[in-house]
Amino acid sequence: MTVTPARPEDRMPLPTSAGRGVSEWARTHLFRTWYDTLLTLMFGVAFAGATVALIRFVGAADFTILRRNLALFMVGRFPRDQLWRPAVALILVGVFIGVMAAMTVGSAIAKAAESGIPMTRSTPWAVLRRFWPLVAVAAFILTLTRTIGPAVTVLATLGAGVGVFMAAARIPWRLLRRGWLLLLALLAVIYLVLAGGGVNWNGWGGLHLNLFLTVAGILFAFPLGLLLALGRRSSLPVVRWLSVSYIELIRGVPLITLLLLGAFALGFFLPAALSPGQVIRVLIAITLFEAAYIAEVVRGGLQSVPEGQVEAAQSVGMPPWKTMRLVVLPQALRNTIPAMVGQFISLYKDTSLVTVVGMFDVLRVSTAVNSQPDFLAKGLESVTLPFAALLFWVGSYVMSREARRLEKRLGVGER
Amino acid sequence: MTDVFADATKATGDAIIELIDVDKFFGEFQALKDINIIIGKKEVVVVIGPSGSGKSTLIRCINRLEKHDRGTIIVDGIELTDDIRNIQVVRRETGMVFQQFNLFPHLTVIDNITLAPRQVRREAKKEADENAMALLERVGIPEQARKYPGQLSGGQQQRVAIARSLAMRPKVMLFDEPTSALDPEMIKEVLDVMVELAQGGMTMIVVTHEMGFARQVADRVVFMADGQIVEVGPPEHFFLDPQEDRTKLFLSQIL
């Protein structure tokens, strides 16, 4: 609580480095004047009260409803004898993340070697601290399990990821830097086949569904949105007109409408082979929706690149598409990171809208389980809803933190 | 505009750039009026004139950053038309240095220089890097190769921009007010590089307000006003014995 000083000579001394002591800090920051003190006390009491209430709530909460329905929360009504499929798929994701981390670190090392600037390597402890919300929530969920399966899956995923990372770090990945997108697309396909193959597509649900729709939605919508943004700036009137129409049409319609259309009307337009189930139809709707928004985010980024950059590239004879790919897009996309991540976070939360077409996402599960005979009318929404909220929060928060990290590394805001 | 053509090819006898009856409009506004000039190989032409007189537009038409509306522009035997391939060839043969440097901020200095050679001329990385380092030696800042443009001073950035243009081995260099955005103490380091370049036999067209540079290295000085070429002449005549009233007025204001 600092307040603008009334007289110049009251101005607080500039904060110096450590050594002034906590009491000095508290005096200047919390208790400078009588109204500072009053505000400090008021907020202190409110904060303490809230903390006590939270601790009592968590302490008194009966997690039985979570414990018994954990599988529902995580994977919905996915056939229980087929759960090995998402488990194997998850381990595969771990492998891919390991490979990608190795590629990232590998190219960073190569770059450091080239420029002669030593690279600071992060320790396992630093990585753990970086992802602590994820680790904490995963650990909490594991305490709720009643079988060994989930713990084994998580450990196998971690082990696979770390193992592959260690092994792959020896490979000179610079050669494969452009393989990133290919790898991601490959992962999406393998994931779909592995996790969904031969299983009733309509059975997908729970957190698995939310996460899948988010990640796959981003993977598919991003390239489409990029193309739309470029199309909107195309010199060909037809391409420009089509892009603008698409973007404005989609942005004028609520996501729910598209989801309903996807679920009930897409079957008329697509051959049955292309819409094998509700998950795919919903994914198509989400992809089409997100692409329009991503296109506008990218357009903003493109406009932030000064015209002089294009002129400089042209003046050394770079052809238009190379100018776009090597000069404009890298700067444009870097500038879109904050808006883009905002878009991704809101997509993650918007995936809960799939309940309108009858899918059991994690939010729907968290209300539905309260209709079970054992838990009926006990007001246990006070447990299940915060749990669902926690799952959404942890994903959003980690995305947000990672984005800020990336921004810092790429020096957004510096020129 | 008496002896524009007569004077044109005095430097070497070979024309490299020809502008014939060139007009350029921005909407209603006529930026270039009936421009006629022929520039010879290895000639250094300095273009001066009040702001808004069309100096920048003139040199931006030569590498097609602006499209002229009437007349003919021929660069090294290639006429600038809507044919994108011709434009591409002309741009490869003309380097341009901008007032605002326009370095690529997401690339290191050396990557700024090697981008076009590698992407357009398909040079191998090793070869392009060696050439870039040689150019950085030439402009006096080899130690900055691994830095980003944002870490350099304005003068250093402009020297990198010159090196970037030279990396494509152009036959002509266009300078669009290269020192106007620089702090005074950095102007000299950029001008020194340009003087060295001129003495090395590069064909140069320089839009500038640096009269000292014009006196020292220009073969001809072109004075423009209101989109027209008002007077052309070697610097000794131009500065000491200007013929046109508008030239006299302009020189009296800046000297």
C-alpha cells in the first residue's frame, strides 16, 4: 500500500538492494500513514479470513465423489476395456514432447556454439518449477485414484519423455528444424488412430475430450487461419474476397451454432467416411471457428511489420513469397504471441460448449455426477465444480506462463 | 534543362540507367514531371532539392519500389515493365540503402547480410558467410557480426545496411537520404564508407543533404524541385555558378 506522497520531501527513498530488513520494508510499504495502516489491516483481515475458509473447505471436503468418478472426469464414457488406447496415446505424446524438447535444446546449443554466447542450461529442478501447477494438479489427481493404472501411465509418459529427450539430445537436430510441423501433424494422426481407432467415437469425454479438442483445434486451425490472413492481403481479388467473406461469416456466428450445425447438419454434406463420429464433427466446427479468429490475430501481426521491411527485402531481389516467409511472418507471428495465446486459452475453456451436442466434457461430468443416487441433492457441486475449474485453470495458467517465457526469449517489444 | 543528354555518359561512355520522359503520379499529385536523365557506368550522381521535390520517388522508381506511370526506365539494358521477372533482375543488380536502415530485426547482422545471397543467389552458407565477413571488414564492423540490429548504433546499422546491399554484388547503388536519420557524430562513419565505395568505381545515385559529400565525390549534381529536374552539372559548376534562379535560392538557403 503506497500512496502518492503529499509533499515532495515525503517521497519514498528509492528501493535499494537487500539488507534493509523486513520491518523497514513493512513500515514504508504497509504502514506509512494512518490510512495505509487502515487499508493494510482491512485487506489483511479479509485475506486471512478467505485463507482460513479455503483451508477449512478443502479439509472438510469429502472427495469421495471425485474418487469414485475419477475415470468419468478424465475420459468420460470411453469404454473401460479400451482405456489402454488413450494411455498408450498419452505415452506417445510424452515421446513426441521429448523429441521436440531435444530439438529445441539442440538447436539452441548449436546457435550458442555459433555465436559464442554461452547458453544457460536449465536444471531438472528449474523445469519442475516451471511446470509446478501441472505437477501439483497431476499429483493431486493421482492421490484420488483407486487403481494402479493412472499412476503407471503417468510414470510411463514421464519416463518415455525424459528417456527420449536424453537419447535424442545427441542427434544434430538442426537438420530437422523444419520437421516440427510435420512431427506435430504426424502426432495428431497417430493419436487419432491410436486413441480412437475402432472405438465408438461418441464415447469420448471428460478432460481427455477437452484437451484433445484444444490441441487438435489449435493444430488444425493455425495453418488455416494463417492462410486466411494471407488470403485477406492477397493481390488477387477473388482470394481476398473469399477470405474476407469466410472470416466475417464465421465471426458473425456463435460457436454453439457451429457446434450444433456440425453435429446435426455436417452429416448431410460429408460422406460418412469423413465424419466417423461426433468428436470429428465437433473438431471440424471448432477448427473452422478458430481459424477465422486466428486469421484476424495474424492480420494484426502482419500489419505491425513496417512497410520498410518489405521494401528492404524487395530491394535485394527477394521474391514475394520468400519475403513473406523469411522477413514478414517471423516478425508478425512474434508480435501475435500475446493475442494468439489469449485465443488458445479461450478455446480451451470454450471446448466445454460441446455439451450442447450431448458430449460429456469435464464440466458436464462435474454436474452430471451429482445426479448419481449416492450423491443426489447433497450439494456436492461445491466439490465437483471447483475441481473442474482447477483443471481448466491449470491448463490456461501453464499456457499463459509458457507464452510469456517465449515472448521474453524472442524479445517481443524490443526492436 | 539544357544539356542533360549531352552530359550523360561522360564518365565512362556507357549508359547504365536511362530515364526517358518519366512521369509519376500519387493520385492527383504529380511527383515526377518529364524526367530525362542518363547515368553512366561508374558515375556518382548526387540528387539534391527541397523536401517533396521527388528525389526519393525518382530513385525508388529505378528499382521499382514505385511504379512510374509514363515514360521509359532502362536499367542495365532491361526495361522496367510489369513483368515481375524483369523487376526481379533489376532489383538484384541495384542495391538500395534507406533512411531508416530497414535491417531485419529478427536476424543477426551476418544473417541480415547473407539472407538474400543464400535465398536468391543460392550461395552456400560457408561462401555467403565468408563474403559477409569480408563486407563487414570493409565497412569497419566485423566484430558485430553475431549481434542483432537493435544492439547497434545508428551509424553501425546503416553500415550493415550498406554491406547487406553490397552482398548481392549490385552494379548500381541507390542511397535514399542515408544519413538523415543519424546522430551528427555518426554521419561521418557512413559517409566514409560511401566515399570509399565511390572511389572503388561503384555507380551510385545518392539523395542527400550532405553538400560536402556532393562536392567531394559527385561527378554530377542534380537539383530537383516540384518533381522536375531543374539543373544538372558537375559540382564545381553547380555550387559556384548555378544557372537557374531556383537553384540559387536553394543553395543560398542551405549553404
